[in-house]
Amino acid sequence: TALLQVNQISKQYGNETLALSDVSFSVQEGEFVSVIGPSGAGKSTLLRCINQMVSTTNGAIQFDQKDVQGMNKKELRQLRTKIGMIFQHYNLVERLTVMENVLHGRLGYKSTLAGMFGFYQEEEKRRAIELLEMLGLGEQIYKRCDQLSGGQKQRVGIARALIQEPRMLLCDEPIASLDPNASKKIMDHLHSISRSMGITALVNLHQVDIALRYSDRVIGVSGGQVVFNGPPSDITEGT
Ligand code: ADP
Ligand code: ADP
């Protein structure tokens, strides 16, 4: 059975913009799926509907066979630990250290207080260090995030998501602000994390070539609708 099922959802902002219209697809556990399409196609809205940062106007979304719409606050918090989010602009607390940003992911708002009083558990710190070393940030652990390159910041974002032990990562244009070298590094990390940890990935990208290279399946979105859904080979053969 699918880990994520999206059934005929639509999203209208205000009275005007129909950002998504009758979108349906599913994602199997462990799959690495890219969502491609031009700017304004609705990719970001789609990811935000899945973790309910944005509410859908119509349709149903099920994660792990549970409807995400109508979840109460506690259920939403649980959902958002199981679905890690990676952003184009990293969304780090720049004046805090790499370590603090990662532990922040673990504890949410409580960690600010916990951090001030040094209340992190040793086990959590060990796990954070392990993840940061895996991501090649062993030398950066106690640096402030405003000292890092873009690629390094995005790897901190990945560690912050992973420390919650998510089942799925939603990545919203994770490489759109990075140069080709840093982009490749991030995509390699995301792919190997998905494969080795069995974490399902849904990644918004506007670069078709990169989507084709890394994905098990590609979903094409245009004007708020799914216009393609298939393996990369279906695209390469047809062009
Ligand atoms: P993409 O991620 O593919 O660039 P988005 O989901 O960001 O697409 O945007 C889809 C459409 O919805 C666009 O027309 C955009 O202007 C509109 N839109 C996105 N967010 C909002 C919002 N918060 N309020 C109103 N319109 C929005
Ligand atoms: P990455 O692949 O992590 O993005 P880069 O090739 O961008 O790495 O950067 C290489 C090195 O240069 C990094 O170790 C980083 O410390 C340094 N660096 C790059 N950009 C910046 C920046 N804007 N501010 C501070 N250091 C930077």
C-alpha cells in the first residue's frame, strides 16, 4: 500500500488563483519521486498541502492511511515529525550554531529553552553529531550557521529533518539557490539517504535533467494539474 495518497485535491487561494486542480497520485514507501514543472505550476502548494501548512479546498490526502485533513494540533505535530521538510532558503536560525539548529528540529520550540540551560540529552547530541558527520559537516558542528556556504546550510537543513526520524522528506526546490557542485552534493545525499534509510522522498525541482537522473518516478505539474506521471525512461524515450 502507498505511504502517501493524494486524491483529487484542489487548492484555491482567495477567489482567484486555482493553484491546484484535481491532482491525484500516490507514492510508495521508499520511492524517490520528483515533482517538476515551471515556476507557478503549483509544486510548492502541493507539498504544503501534504503536511497541512496549507489547507486543501477539495479532495483528500492520506499519509500512512490516515487523513491529514481535520487532524487536531497534536496529530499535526506528529504528522510533521514523520514528514520532514527541506526548503529552498534552508529556514535555519542563522545566529545559532549548526548543532543548535539540528537539535531545534528534535525538540521544536522547547529546544530554545533547553539549549539555554544545556538540557539536551547526550543521546540526542550523539545522534546529531552522527548525522552531521554523515553529511560531511563534522568540522562545522559548532560554527554559527551564518558562517556556512549555501550547500552546507542545506545539509544542516537535512540533518534537522533527519533527527526527527521521518518516514518521508518533502523537499521544496532544495537546490534552486545552489551552484551545480553544491546541487550535486545535495541530490547525492538525498538519494543515498532515501536508499540507505528507506526514507520516501518527494522533491520539487525545476531542472528536468536532474529529476530524470535521480528519480524512480517523475510527476509533471503544469497549471495546477498533473500532466505526466511515470518513470524517467518514459520521458527520455519520448524525446
Ligand atoms: P510553484 O511552486 O510551482 O512555483 P506555487 O505553488 O508556489 O507554484 O504557486 C502556484 C500558484 O499559486 C501561483 O499562481 C502563485 O502565485 C499562487 N500562490 C502561491 N502561494 C500563494 C498564496 N499564499 N496566496 C495566493 N496565491 C498564492
Ligand atoms: P558546499 O558544497 O558546501 O556549498 P562550497 O563549494 O560552496 O561548499 O564552499 C566551499 C567552502 O567555502 C566551504 O567549506 C565554506 O566554508 C566556504 N564558503 C563558501 N561560501 C561561503 C560563504 N558565503 N560564507 C562563508 N564561507 C563560505
